Amino acid sequence: MAHEFIAQDSLRAADELVDKLYAAALHLREFPKLGRLGQVRNTRELIVSATPFYLSYRIEEEHIQILAVVHGAHRRPPSRS
């Protein structure tokens, strides 16, 4: 969705954004605890540098599950209690 929106102005910028998001997700393979603790229990959040996005993810036994790609300006879920 973000790609299509950005591509209206610049296909190159949209492709670069997708590349950065993908690279960040791949980086989690080696360093799954790289992101901060998430607002939702049992999740983590990795800020994707040079973008307004972060990846919300969960560490499973044998893999990383990306739950969402979130724009930082969006409302965050309620704090974990």
C-alpha cells in the first residue's frame, strides 16, 4: 500500500522504501532481539532507519513473524500492562 502511494510521485523512491523494509526484516534473522519491546505483549518493534516506518514482529521458535509494517505517525495500541 505504501509502495503504491509513494510510486504516484516517484517509483524509484517507492522501490527504495521496499528495499529498506525488506533489508530490515532480513536483518532480524541474525539479530531477532534487535528491536525494542513492543507495545503489544510478546511483540517487538524494529525502527527502519531513514524511513517513517517500523516493523512489528514476534519471535517464534524457529522464525520471525512480521505482524505489520507501521507508519510511525499512526496511533499506537494501548500500553502493555
